[in-house]
Amino acid sequence: MIQCKSSYKVISDKESNINFSRYTSFNIIDHNHNFPLGANPINKQRIERAVINELEKLGYEQKNDCDLIVAWFVKVDTKYEEAIYTNYYNRYI
């Protein structure tokens, strides 16, 4: 039996000496080249919508002529776990 475990970890990075309260608008960089090959494109839309929603909750407005440019990326690590069940005569996988 092979099992796949799904978990995620969110990491963010920003300049510590920047006062973000002086900014009012943002836009997201279109970066299709960073989305994992073979990944579901609907997930890209979900991630971007989640980023937009969170920034709007913080009071930022999405605009083309913006104060902040937001970039995000996804890294996928695939891990498998295998369990082997045996009895006295045969081995089952």
C-alpha cells in the first residue's frame, strides 16, 4: 500500500526596515513560469485569489498603477510512504 501525505508550509519574506502602512495598493506579478509543471491550473487561480483576498482584508487595493508588487511561488516535494504486509507464506505489497 502506498500512501501520499499532503501538507503545506507558508513562508513569507519582506524587508524589515520598510513601513508597509504608507502603501495603499498592490498588484501580482504574472509568473506562469514558476508554477510547477503538471500542476492543476485551478490551484494557481485559488492561490492568487487567496493572496488578493488577504491583502484586501488588510486594506490594500489591487491596481495596475500600484505601490507594491507581489510575487509568489510554489515548491512541490513529493514523498511516498510504503507499507508491506506479510503473512507466513507470502508477502503482500
